[in-house]
Amino acid sequence: MGRPRTNDEAVRERLVECATEMLATRPRESVTVRAVAAAAEASTTAVYSLFGGKDGLIGAVRDRAVAGLFQDVSAVQTSADPLAYLYALAVAYRRWGCGHSHLYTVLFGGVQSFDPSGEVGASDPIRPLLSAIDRALTASVLAGDATAIALSIWATLHGLVTLELAGALDATTAEAAFRSSIHATLRGWTTAEVFRSLRQAELAR
């Protein structure tokens, strides 16, 4: 009989979860292999066996965050209304961020950096947003540079989610701020014709 496998998926899961929490709540330099292993009730050998070391473990945390956010925004049903679809993507982003606060903090707190000039991978969370923006540009609903529009929307979203996670906004304020800020950001990039139409609809309410 072979030796029992101790560094299994359960150990891997505990290590990833503990590393995620520690990376989100502590200075990164304090997140050592020994500290994560102790928190996960595993051996330091398990970290090297399963991830190849600290960098591999951090990479696994990053990959989980990227995959989770991509899955949620990709699941948003496409709408015939480009602005409604973009708003729905924003809702999905906020829902994932608030529902996975530690992963969100790790993803946008140093482990993952947003590089607007870099190549967008097939499973990059920004891809659905860029695709939606391209559709809106093609339909003459939005006007401008796709990357600049994406950065504008993301900056607004990130600021709102970060404030909400920090507890700076109560639930009612957070909801109202989200609706008004995202709508205002999207409206600011619309073509003149669409902008006039939106304003007229608002005034008629």
C-alpha cells in the first residue's frame, strides 16, 4: 500500500482560504509560508508541495479571485439596450465584490493590478465590459475611446465598492449612490442624441 495522501484538496482549500484572509487583512510582508500553514493547520511542506511556494499560493488566490469575478460578470444576460447591459454588468461586479470582500480586496489591493495598456486575456474580468462598450460604440449609444470609457466605469465602481466594504456607506446610501453614480457615468459617455433623450426622459418622470 502507498502512503496516505495528506496534502489533498481539503488542505489546498484551507491554505487558499487562509492566505486570502491574511492577504486581505494584513501587510503582505507578514503573510509568510509558515504563518499561512499554521493558520490552515497544515505543514509548510504542504505549501511547497501544492503550490511550489509562497508566490504560487498567492497566484492561486489571485486566480480564484479573477475566475470568480469573470464568472459572475460573464453570466449577465445580454440586453438589447446597451446601457441597460452595462448597468447590469456593474450590478454583477458590485454583487461579487460585496459578496467576496476578501477576494476583492486581494484582487484590487496589490496582488492584481489593472493595466489598461496590457493584453486582455480570454478570462479577464474586464473583457465583458470592453465587449459591452464596443457594442454600445457600434450602436452609436456611447462615444469615445473604449479603454477610457472602461477605466471611467471601473474607477466609479471600484470607489463605490471600496467605500461600501469599508462601511463608509450604510445600505440605503450605498444603493442610492450606486444607482446615481453609475447612471451618471454612463450618461456622461453617451452621444449627444442619446444624452438628450435620457435627460428628457428624466425630466418627464
